[in-house]
Amino acid sequence: MADAYPRPQLVRPNWTSLNGKWQFTFDNEQRYDLPMRPVQWNSEILVPYPPESQTSGIGDRGFHLACWYQREFDCMPGDDRVLLHFGAVDYKATVWVNGHRVAIHEGGHSPFSADITSALNGSGKQTVTVHAEDDPHDLAKPRGKQDWQLEAHSIWYPRTTGIWQTVWIERVPKTYIQKLQWTPHFEGFEIGCAVFVHGDPEDNLSVEVEIRHGEKVLAYDLYKVIGNEAHRKIGLSDPGIDDSRNELLWSPERPTLLDARITLRRDGQVLDEVTSYTAMRSVAISRDRFMLNGRPYHLRLVLDQGYWDDTLMTAPNDDALKRDVELAKEMGFNGVRKHQKIEDPRYLYWADKLGLMVWEEMPSAYRFTAKAITRMVHEWTEVIERDYSHPCIVVWVPFNESWGVPNLMSTQSHRNAVEALYHLTRTLDTTRPVIGNDGWEAAATDIIGIHDYDADPEKIKARYSDKTQELFDRRRPGGRILTLDGYPHRGQPIMLTEFGGIAFVKPQQNEGNTWGYSVANEQKQFATKYRKLLEVVNTTVMFSGFCYTQFTDTFQEANGLLYADRTPKFPIEQIHAATKSARYGFDGHPVPAEKDADQAELAGNAE
């Protein structure tokens, strides 16, 4: 299967994937320092799968401090520029082309690029070498769910070392469009467009922007480039009436995307041209409710770890990413919380296209040090820049369950870190809500996220009655206070952002090797437990949304609604009904009941 285009919101036709077989070796003794000392290659690896994965051809899950990659590729120098892109390399990458160092990048979840034009050989035969350093015992770097113990345990999973997203090259003009940024302005029915130009300095540059909905041109204009940038709000013709507006609005029920073409010109002559897409939609908080396109919207999320047994954090292929989006929707969810992982942009593309909201969460470090916070700020900034324009992303989450800031109740510097990341995020993106620390011990936050794995639905129902003051003053879900002293509940939406976690395995599986927050012993019991829990959560007035744990089984953690191979643990139409608290019998036949109200109507997006 051909590789899918890795950067779906800035597309050029002239690109080449470098995925495939590379020479590979671990370097735990750190013997090599190319180009001074040649590397002794002892195996081949299938990029972009990490060496810990079976699909990579290596399958070694031991402790490894560093590794090396190398491959040849064909690329003739020309009158243009050649850019080398890496989707993600965990953790610190140094890159050489033909022995010339072209890039150093730190951060295991964010992309980086290098202009390799001056390093190319005139023969057209080129060699790229990558050194990846990733200390498995370093708990002061953002690592998410990657285990620091030799064997995966509890809620932590196998490590990922080195290249784990697509490597590719593209040819661009000497002066080219480097970055696009789209910002919908729902109130004025406008689309903000920012174009950033890079390369050789040129005078009299302009960008031509065309936005279409299908065959209909919505906007077409030409803007002058000043200081290598062009920023404009592009007004769309606002029909005013909801029925007509809804044709152009993005939502999970109607994921309308607007196609765009951006052309860079100098004195009228075309220098560069890219295609992209955007959407008209708004997300906001109004009192105690999450708002989509100006209307209250109830969030039904599922926690998604984003792992596969044979490929780990790397999806087997683009179809697998698409299928995960489809499965979440088929199970009745309108969004996912991508947990402790920055997902491949191709997943976000399918979420944009098929209509699935995404909460994006920064992978945690586990020690609090100045270096850990510096690393996190750097990488989180790159992540927000990469994903800012995706309409599917509706919430940013810099911290989870006080991981990396374990002394929030007693240490001011830990509180300062949460507040700083909250305000940094709101500064870099003024259009989306931010949860400073999801789960408990909230300080600066737009949503109060609660993690509560009580398996008794009646206790959940009693705990989250409409007595909010008692909840914040006396209750301790998970043994933690919900808000820190000095940060009282100010009326923000309250959401149950982790709950459930019911483990259920096939009878032939060894239950001794599995883990969950509670257990179901057979299929019918599992389905009944899920249905009863969701009935309570869906009808609790206090909650303006929820996130169930979790999407799939992930290694030893067996509390997915799907098995690790993505097959459902009970019929998917029944999961869908239970998620929305529609009434179905266990045989899959609907039970006569009041029609389930479609929240799409509330959001102004009904078909």
C-alpha cells in the first residue's frame, strides 16, 4: 500500500516517502559519533515502525540508550530546494546527509524538517543517517505511557525508540510557502488565514487564496506579503438562517470541510502552490456547558491510547487510523481523548473528514525538574503549532492527574507550572478551551475534569447529584481534592473525564496477565455493567460531557470496549445504544421507548 500524504493541511504533489528498509543498529555503549567513526550496521529495520515493535523486523523491547539508522535515496540537485521531514523521532535526533549534519531536534512527539539542498551530491545518490538518543530511565522527559520498567506493567506500555512516524522529502521552489494557519471566526462568519513564506527573499510577493465548498467558490482574493507573512480574515457570505448556515458548519454530525488553494506569486508569476482545507466551527465554554457552533453540546468521548500490538504507537497503515475514527463513531461517541500521545496527523485528517472531536493531551514527564518543564514547554509549543488548524481538535490538555507535578497541594512551583502551561496554551490558541490538569487538583482550567473509577453506578449517581458545593467541599473522588485551595469552582463545566475501566477478556485468555479497574466475568455481564454505568452518566445533570475508559484493550490493560485487534467485545450496535443510553435488549433488538433525542439538533447541525 502506498504511503499516505503525511501533512494533510499543506499538500504539494512533488514528494517522496523514505519509509521502508533502513540499516539499523542499537548503540547502548554509545560507541559511534558519525561522521568521524563509521557505524557497524548489524540489522535492517522497516521504518517508520519502532525497533521495539514486531513489524519493524527488530522486536527488541529491552533497555536501549541510542540507535542509528541509515539509507540511500535518489535525488538529483536542481534549481529548487529539497526538504527532509521527520514526523516524529523519540527522543533526541541528529541527522546527517552525506556526512553533513543538517538537523538536531529534541522532542519525541513533534515534527522537524531540514533544508538539505546544500548537502546533496551531484551524482543524485544520497545517504541519510539518523542518530536517536532515548534514555529509557529518564523520567524528566515527556514520555507518556512508555514504561520505565523492563516489562510493561499496570497502565504503562512498551517503549518507543527512534523513528516512529513517516520520513519524507519534498521539492519546493527557492521561495516557498512554509506554513499555513487557519482560524475560524464563527461570530463574523469569517476564516482567518495566515501564510508564512520562507526561502530566498523576494520583493513584490503576494498570495492568492481560493476557498471552495464543493464546486462553489466561497472566497477568492489576492493579498500582499509583508515581512514574509500575510494575515487576513476572509469573510464568507453569511446566510443568517440556521438551515442555510448548517450547510457550511463543521460538526461530528455534519463534518463539512472547505477546500483551499493558496498560490504564491511574484509580480503575477506563480512561484509556489499548495492545497489545504479548513472548516467553519467554533468551540467555547458558556457558563456550565461546552458550546459547539454557539449551541450547548454534550460530549460523549472515549479515552484512546493509540497503540497496536504489533506496531506500538505507529499505526499499521493509514487505513488503520481511518478505521479507528470510524469505530469510535460506530460505538456512539462523538469524540476521543487521545491519552498521553500526540497522534499522527493522518488520524487528525480522518477525524476532520469523518467528524470526530479530539482532545489533544501532552505526554507527561514524571519527575518535576526545571529541565522537565523546559522540555515540556518546548515540545508542547511545537505540538500546538503543528495541529492548530485541525477543526477536529476542540480541547487542549497540558497535564493529566498531576503527573510531572506531584506536589500541587503543597509546592508553589508545581502550581506555577500548571498555571504557566494553561496560560501559554491560551496565548498560543485563543479559540479553544484548555484543561490545566485533568482528573483532580485543578487550578487554572476552563473545564473541571474528574476521574472516578467507582464501579457502582448508584454510588456515581449519589456522588454527582446537583449539589456542586458539597462535591467540591467534601467529596474526594480517587482520594484527591477536585480544586486546589484558592481556585474555587467558578461555574466551569464539570465532566467525568475518566470512568469505567471494566476489564473483560475472552475465556481462553490468561486473566492473570490482564489489568483493569473492575472486572466482568462474561460478555453479558460486561454489556450490562457498561449500559448501567452509561445510563447514570448520561442522565446526571451536573455533567456536560464524559470520557469512558477505554477504546481498546492495550497490552495488559484489558478494559477496552474493543479487543486490541479492534473487534467489539459485544455487538457494536449495542455499544452504540448503551453509549447514548438508547434502549436495546441484549439480543440487539430495540426496546420500544421514547425516541433518543439527537443532540445534533441542539448544536444546530441536524441533517
